Amino acid sequence: MTDNVRDAWRPSEIELGRRAFRRRQTGRSVAIAVASTVVFAVIVWITLINTPGWSTVQQSFFDPATWAKAWPRVFGGFLLNIKVLVVAAAGVAVFGTLLAALRTTRGPVFFPLRALAAGYTDLFRGLPLIIVLYLVGFGIPGLRLTQTRIPAEVWGTIALILTYSAYVAEVIRAGIEAVHPSQVLASRALGLSRVATLRLVVLPQAIRKVTPALMNDFISMQKDVGLISVLGAIDAVRAAQIETATAFDFTPYVLAGVLFVLLALPMIRLTDWYSARLRRREQMGGLS
Amino acid sequence: MSRIVLRGENLWKSFDRREVLRGIDIELGSHEVVALIGSSGSGKSTLLRCLNLLEPIDDGRILLNDDDISDPRVKVDAVRARFGVVFQAYNLFPHLTVLQNITIALRTVHRLGRSDADAEGMRLLERIGLADKARVHPDRLSGGQQQRAAIVRAVASKPEVLLLDEITSALDPELVGEVLALVRELGNEGTTILMATHEMAFAREVADRVLFLDAGVIVEQGTPAQLFGAPKEARTRDFLRRFAA
């Protein structure tokens, strides 16, 4: 019986030798990496604390007491940033997709819409966000369209949507154009209308193709929401400015910066992971 | 011949200055299976695409069950829904599951409710033995399975005519059989089929009539026995000889 049933595979001497060698190699690489990192960090640290102005910088940028005192106000402002971000992201998703759809229309009937969308994306991709903020935030209220005063953060959100929609529209348009024409052909052959084809066949595939680029735009917007402070909205940046002015200490800015980084980190990691996954899938070679 | 389902009269089509269809007359009887043969570039695919209005024709007339569908006033989407089309590269939608692929037209064009559409989709999938693949995406299927799913997607809404555009050309030889078996079955059930094909043996076995297309004109047509057994035209003989070799 033992003769005709093969034993479970056990690695040979040669394979065991190769594994031991690889383990030793890996161990050495890790050791070198750790050592060099530690040496580098120590050198940076020693250089930094030996600079003549270090103690002043430490006091005015990394002061624990100021940090604690500024926390409630800066964090409160940061919550406003998050609110603006959520609303702006939703607005950009809708408006950007609409612009992209308009730019990919065919036929002479749609020429005015197509031209309008093209002109819009050209204009708002060229215009610095801060100028859009000033024009929208100070210009439109100047028209006195409403009796009551509309808060600065609302104008800031609108300016963000106007600018970012232009970028996102271009990204989505690239995605739409990357969907193979045979997909449209198959959809139209089934009797789906132009709009149904765009909504059910083209856009879902287009968005998937450009998701990493869209996530990048989202990360970029996460920090640009801090710019609404120029309109006077009390967000994290503005709150930090106020705290800095009272404490004569820049620590609140560092606090605001740390909050923004913490907000962005999960999204950055998610983008990296998703891009890697997408790349792996596409490089597997299936055409599907 | 039985009642005419689809009739193309004097069809002309050119891309830029290249004339691809040069005055084609074609008729398709009810329950008829017609094979379209000819070398690549002879206009087979263009003819199929013109017939269901995926390409506009330059001249001529197309009648589908006596409706003039080449009239610019007809609703193009509604006309296309009356045809089923299967492409060489399957063209399944990669972001939808196999079941969703099959039910998308039932739901959006024919306005079936979800449960009705799903029931019909599952019935079709069971028929081709892919019921267990209903919830997976097409990239998990073999080429033959994908093409069979594409065929049932095309017949799900019971089209008046089924157009097949070289549906086995992209398949590994071992997968061609299962796809052709399904086409044979549909033909036996009375589906009206017009197929562009390179599978001469299959055309000979299944088709009621064979048309030989060359340089945008129908050179010769007849029953498979006539056309393959005793071709009258020199061009047909040349073409068949090249295929036999």
C-alpha cells in the first residue's frame, strides 16, 4: 500500500538549503534598512536641536499648553471643514458628471451645450481657486439678491464646487472616452437609448477606470476646504489664526495641519490600495 | 417562400469614399436561417449593422414586418429593440453580472419588473446550463460561455430577427461547438436568423439559404446544396476553393 500511494510532499534538501539562504538574505536586508534609518533620524534630530533657533521654534510651534488651549476652537472649526467637504464632494459628483456628459454629446443639436461645457472647464481649470473664492464670496453677495445674509461657508462651498467640477469633469470625460465603443454598440443594439446607455453602460465603467484619479482630486479638495477661511468662515484655519493672534504662538496652525493630515491619511492609503488592485487586475491580461 | 420578415432593397453604404455595400437586395422569410458568407471586408458586418440601423444607409429601403424602418421618422431605439444582435467579441457588459447582462434590455427597454425579468433571465440561463453563473461577472466565464450568454441576452426580448456577426471567430476551436449547438437549437425552434459566418460546414448543415457576398454585392445565393455543391459563379467557386484548401 505504501508503495503505490505517494507520500505528501516534503521539501527536498536542496529546497531547504535555498530557503535558509533566502532567509539569511532577508535578515541582512532588514538589518541594514533599520540601521540606516536610525542613523539618518539621529543625524537629523541632532542637527535640528543644535540649530541656534531651535528652542524658540520649539516653543512657538510645538507648545503643549497652547495646543491644549487652542484645541476646542480649532477642532470646532475643523468640523465645519468636514461639513463643507461632504457637501462640496456631493455637489462636485453631480455637477462634474453632468459637465462630462455634456462634453461627450454628439450631433450639431448639442453644439451650444458642448461649447458651453468646454468653455466652463477651460475657464475654471485656469482660474486659481482663491480668486474664484473672492469673486463668488464677495461678488455675488454684493448683488444683494437675498434679504438675509448668506454665511461665508456657503459661498466657499459653491466656489469649491465650481472649481473642482471642472477638474472632475475632465477626469470623467477621459474615463468615458476610454470605454470601448463596442460597449456602446452592444447597448444600442439592445434598444437602450443614448441616455440609458450612458447611465447604465458607459458611466459605471468610466468611473471605475478613473477612480484613482477621482480619489486624488478628493484628497486635494480635502485640504483646499481650508481656503474658505479667506472669506471669513470660522473653519480650522481661521480658528487657528485667531488662537495664534491671542497666544502669539504658531502651535494652533500645526494643530490644524495635523488634523488635515489625519483626515487625508485614510483616503490616501485607500487610493494607493485601490490603484494597486486595479493595476493587478488589468495586468492579469483578461480583456473581459 | 414564407412570409417576409425582413427585406432590404437596393442598400448602399460607403465609408468615406469606399463603397462597402453596392445595391444589396436581401429578403428573410419567417423562421428562415440564412447564412452570409464571403471574405473579410466583403461587407457582411456592415450589412448586418445597416439592417438594424446601427449604421445609417446611404440609399435604399429596409422593411421589418412591413414597417419601413429606414424612414427617418421612425424611433431608432424602438426599431433596434426588435432585433437581436450577437457580436464577434461577445460585448457583454463587464460591470454587470451575467444575469444583469441578460435582463438589462428586458428591464429598461421592455419595462419588465425586476422579479419577472430575473425569472426570465434565470430560465434562459438554465437552458444554456449557466444558471450557477448568474451572479458572477462575465470575466469568470470561458469564451464559449460568454458567447452563449450573449446569445441569450440577444434573444431574451424575443426579437423578430436575430443577427449573428461571426460569433465564433474569436473562440478557441474547442469552444465553437457549444455555441453553434445553441444557434442550431434556436434555428430549429423557428427563430429567424441572419448570420455572417466563416463556418462553412455549419452554414451547410443549418442554413436554409446561403448568400455569397463579394465586394459589396450578393454574387450568388441558393440552398446550401446548390451553393456549396454546384456554384454557378466563378467568384463563388474561387472563394470556396480557398476555404477548402
